[in-house]
Amino acid sequence: MRGKGLNLGLVFLDARPGVSLGALMTESRRRVLFALTGIAGILAAEPLLGAPQSSGVRPPPPPRPSPNAPDPHVPNGMNGPQPTTTDGRAVALANQKELREDIARLYGMVSELKEQVERTDANSMLSVSLVKKAQQIEKLAKQIKDLAKG
């Protein structure tokens, strides 16, 4: 059996005089390992080398529609009332009238609060109703400020 060689199915090993079967198996394993490593390297590098890469610049994303724009999927007339062109002078007069009414209401609330504070004892704690009244006055003053800004 020594001169003919050893047939192990897939791999045919030459039996060399003076070389043990273990040394031949180690050499054979090493060759198979190098071959498998090379094949794995080629398979791993193939996607990187095979497909041409772009320059790395992505196209800009499509623009988002404005939330204030009319919905293009809704038929005309379904988006609610169409904006009407109004006279700027009429709007200004309505705002001025509303401002005057709010200021008169604010003046009345402040006068009531002042009277309530004068009736309370200076050494006692303020009542919850006084604090709530002050918060209502603040809220109305902010509304007047926002309306005045336009």
C-alpha cells in the first residue's frame, strides 16, 4: 500500500517514503484551508469590486408640501370656505372696536380686584378668588397685547 498511494475519496495523497501519514494530512489540510480562505476573500471582495460605486453623493430628498397649501387630492370647493379678499380698513376698524371693548373689560376687572384687595386685611393671606381674578386679568391683558400686535 505504501508505493501505490492512499485514496481517501476526494483527496488522493501520494505516499512518500519516509514521510508519515500525519504529515501528509497536515499539509493537505493546510492547502484546503488556504484554498477556502482565498475563495472566501474573493466572495467577500466581489460586491465591492464588481458593482461600480457612485461618488457617494445622494440626490436631495423630494420637497415636502407646505402644511398651509391646499390638498391636491381633494376636489375644488371641498377644502372649506375659499379665502375672500377683505378690505384692510374694515379689518382694522373691527380690531380697534374689539380692542376698545377688551380694554374696558380689563379696566373693570382691575377695579374690582383693587376694591377686593383694599377690603382684605394686610396681615392675612390673599384668598383663592383674588389669585384667580389676577390670573384672569393677566390672560385678558395677553389677549389684548396679541390683538394689538396684529
